[in-house]
Amino acid sequence: MKPKVAQRIRELPPYLFARIDELRNEQRARGVDVIDLGIGDPDLPTPPHIVKALQAAAEVPAHHRYPSYAGMVETRRACAAFYARRFGVTLDPLAEVVTLIGSKEGIAHLPLALVDPGDLVLCPDPGYPVYATGTRFAGGEVGLVPLRRDHGFLPDLAAIPADVARRAKVMWVNYPNNPTAALAPRGFYDELVAFAREHDIVLASDLAYSEVYFDEADRPGSILEVPGARDVAIEFYSLSKTYNMTGWRVGFAVGNRELVGALGKVKTNVDSGVFEAVQAAAIAAVGGDQACVADMRATYRRRVDVLCGGLARIGLDVIRPRATFYCLVQVPSGTTSLDFAGKVLAQAGVVVTPATGFGAGGEGFVRLTVCADEARLAEAVARIGRIV
Ligand SMILES: *Cc1c(COP(=O)(O)O)cnc(C)c1O
């Protein structure tokens, strides 16, 4: 007898990245020295002062007990202080901040707080898959909003049909963007907040890459900087990419108190918060010296020069990122994202991600990360150059 899993699990679209993993493992098994530019996971270690804060906090018995659901008051104060310094946004630490077990956890759970069966949630296409999966798990309906290269990979608000805007309950935005690396100009956020207020839509902003930018002029803002945003918006902040902390599982959400409170209520019922020693490390990260963040940016900037400069020299149409650690490459005409990624892996031993893994709107592109050192990136360019 085979146990029968729920409809929502059976309905999940096939996970494209699992197929890529299989192909990569096949190449490795054949002895190929595979260069993996597929994963969006920093290769550099967490800065030592953050690791030390965890070590010290792990010794304190009080931290061994259940944490508070919403996060320690000190943690939420540190997050609010960070938002005040970084964005000029003032937050009430107790009502407008909730800690998360990584921002992905909060992103996946938000629909449980806001979405009733049949409610419409607007998700970017291509986009981080968790927006749509979380929506479906809550019984919501996904409305895809295309992000096109000729529109700066920004949603075209004027092209959203009136009945869709009327029905929509939540809209996800993510700038700097994964997988396109696009930035949102401040004017876009102004328009977006006006649109959301007009149509009574909750804005859910995923700010995972706010600190991964390469030019001070491009320094990303928070949607909460826009007057009136606090009436309609919740924003997800991740420590993962900023401080090389993907393994630690800590992030936080800020914004409208009803929205933050509702997400907190979901969490009260499904998890027990973030290990307090990890919260102490998070305080050290957001409250400590930010020189490590500047170093991170400098490292990625040099790597982007190597990878994007190299890919452009071998004749590929590469979009040089001004933020994030992703480079989007338009695949040669007559081929698909998946075919091109398969060819690059089979013939060059380089893993790249077909952008269709982020939705049908990613067709025509593959995504490469700079989460490998400059020598490996140069080697990847050389190998790809031999096959295109
Ligand atoms: C990496 C990433 C996150 C999640 O990071 P956490 O480790 O869960 O904090 C969220 N959104 C996007 C777009 C990402 O790429």
C-alpha cells in the first residue's frame, strides 16, 4: 500500500533544479571537474565577529530554552535600529518587527496569514518560486505578472487588467531581483504604493539583496521609505546574502503592524522562533561593524568583471548586474533555456540555471552566479568560449 499525499503536494510543478542536480552528478561521476555557477549561496564564510557572538551566546543556559515566538526584544530593537540607520525608516520594535527562521520561512507563511481559499496573489514571472508555492499551499490562486527585459524587469502596472487589480489581495515584489538582477528605481515604488492603496492590495517586498550592489548611486531602498507604504506593505529582510549566513536561518519582517502581527500569529502556531544564540549573532551582524559588507561587495564586483566581461568577450548577450550576484545571459536564438543549460553542462562542465526554473517568463535566459572565486569564473568563461 502506498500512502497518498495531499493534492497540494501532488500538484507541485516538477522541480527543475533537481534535474540539473542529476545532470551535474552524472558529469561528476564521469570525473568531470564541474564548475557550479547554479547555486545562489555565498561561498565565503560568515564574518568572524558574528561566529564569535554565536559561540559566546551558545554558552548561556538561558538561551537553551524556547525563544519567544516573535524574537527577543533586543533582536527586534537591533533590527529596528538597523532600518533607521540604513533606510531612515522608524519602526516600533515590538509591533512592527518579527524575527524569522530565514526570510524564506516568513515568505512561505505570509499567505497563511492573509490569503483565503480562492484569493488572488500576484507573483512575478520569473520569480523566486516560494511566492507562488506559499500561495498555493494556503489555497490561494497565483496571478503571474510578467517581468520583461524591455521593461527593465519591472512589472508593468498599467498592463495589469482592472479585474485582476480589483481581485488581487497580495502582490510580491523583489528588488534587487532574483533571477534578473534588476533594481527598482524609487519612482517605481512610489507608483507601486499608489497602485496598492488604490486597489487595496497588500505589498509584500522581498529585500534579500539590499546590500549586494556595486555602485553607491545604485544603493537599494526599502519600500517603507515611501510615504503611505506602511498602510499596505510588509518587507522581508534576510541576513543570508548580506553576511554570508544562508546556513544560519535567520531573517526578519517589518512593516504594517496588522500584517506583521498576523504573520507572527501563524508562527506562534507552527514554530517556536529562532534559537536565541543565533539571534545574538544576528544582533552582532546588523548592529556591528559593516566593513565586512563593503568587502563582500568589492569581492562580487571583481567577480562580476571577470564573469560578465568574459562572457561578453566571447560574444554572449550578458546582462551585467548592478546588484545581486546573478548574471543573466540571453541564450542564442533557436535554443531554449533548458537546452542551452544542458549543453553548457554536458560540453563545458559548467552548471548554469535555466531561468525557466523561476517561471515560464524566464524562457530565453540562463542565470549564472558569481559564488565562486575569480580563477574558477575565468575557467568557466574559457570553457564556455570553446563551445559557443
Ligand atoms: C536567498 C533568497 C531569499 C531567502 O533567504 P533566507 O536564507 O531564507 O533568508 C529570499 N528571497 C530571495 C529572492 C532569495 O534569493
